[in-house]
Amino acid sequence: MQTLKLLPLIHQQAARLSSAKVSFGHGTLTAFDEAVWLALWAMKLPIDDLDAVADSPVSAADQAAVLAIITKRIVTRKPAAYLTNEAWLQGVPFYVDERVIVPRSLIAEVIADGSIDEWLSDATTRVLDLCTGNGSLGILAAMAYPDVAVVASDLSEDALAVARINIDKHDLAARMTLVQSDGLAAFDPSRTEDLFDFILCNPPYVNADSMSKLPAEYLAEPNMALASGPDGMDFLKALLPQVASRLTLDGVLVLEIGNERENFEAAFPHLPAFWLETSAGVDQVLLLTREALLLT
């Protein structure tokens, strides 16, 4: 096997990914970025410092490892995060496997940039991460707001097992609790401990037509975390009428609905929402007050 330097090897593997027409969106958006991630991971190098090693020669063993993982990515069509068992959100690493969707929620941005802080206060002490998946949003909230207690909830026992791995990974077991729940069913509105100042939720919201057109990488993820009926609103139609009763008086819900704003507004035409700006625009994440939710 001919010795190559790292950067030419990465370009070579990016060309393979492009030629194979794999789909991106689970941590990278281009073939080059995905080739960088997988190559550096296979060689056990830091994935965020290509410049430092770009001109380094690659041993035959490392070259074989890079070729193998790129081949696996092409053949299986699994997201790269499932091959590496690691994904990043706002620069924070999380363990992932096929039991959970790969974390990519835009809610992470509004937690990190502080754009929702004006809706919170010193009285914000209890946070619920609903549909937590691998626990990433709840963990980011716990990191951003060190004085809050976070409950991370999901219907899937498998997802909660992955969330436990990440909670322990980030030493947050003292401040985070896991609860299995179908939506808000496990939370009793008559109990003070089941009321929250801040609920964040990245629910299933993909409509049936979009589900039928998803590439294999997305279909490798748990269906229950993505699909939500003909218009993508089935889960939210059941959920939103219950949320106000689980919020404190000044509580808020931050919700992601992806590309479904039109369907959301058709399903909830009289619900006043504050649309939040993210890297994807102002159509995908919204904030709802308790007062607004009382109108559902």
C-alpha cells in the first residue's frame, strides 16, 4: 500500500463518499468534513485539529483503518456517529448508538447563545428535557444553568440507558434524574415536584411524506423518535394541551419542529409563539409561555 500523507488521503476518501452518494446531516454536512472525522477517529487523533497533522505520513496500518471505516460507512449507510459511537453538540461529546437518534437539535444553539435567558430567572430551578434521547439537551441545560435540577424523560427504555451513559460521562448524576414517560403521563400536575420552570422538547415531528423520502442514514435511526403521523403533528396534538398544567406560573416551553412550521401553524392556528433564531433560520425552534399554552 502506497504511503500517503494525511490530507491527500482524506481528499481521496472524501471523493469515495461523494461518488457513493452517501447522505450527511448527522454531525457533518460535506464529504470532506465526514472524511476528516472518520479518518482522524480511525487513527485515534483529535478530530478538531486537522491542521496540526495534515502533512503527516500515514502508516500502512492507519491507512487500512481509514479505508475500512470509510468502506463501512458506504456499505452500511449508517450515520458516522453510529460507527464511532460518538457525536458532538455545541462542542460537547456524547455517546450514541442505534438506540437513539444522533443528537443535532437546534435547541442546543439557543441554550448556548443565551437567547432564551430573558425568559428564565433566578426562580428557574427545575428543567424537564422531554423526549431526551441520549440526554444531550438536558446535559447542555445542566451545564449552562449550574443551579438547576434536570429531569430527562423518554418513552424508550433503550434511550434512557444511553442517556444514563452520558449523564455519568459528564458527572451530572447528582443533578439529573431519568424518568420513563409517554409524553407527560408520568408527571402528576397535582405534585409540586412534577412542575417545571422550563421544559425543552425535541419531539418526533417528521410528516409521513417526508418520512417516505428520507435517505438510509435517517432511516437507520429509531422510527419512534422521528415519525409523527400524516402532518408530523400527532405527538404535539396530544402533548401541547397538557403542558401548561406541568409548568410553574412563569414557566416556558422551548420546542423544535424542524421543517414543519406550516403544519404546526395549521394544527395550532391560535397559539401565539415566539420563533427563535438559529443557524437554520427562524422557522424551526419556538418558545411558548404557559399563558399561551392555556389557549390550546
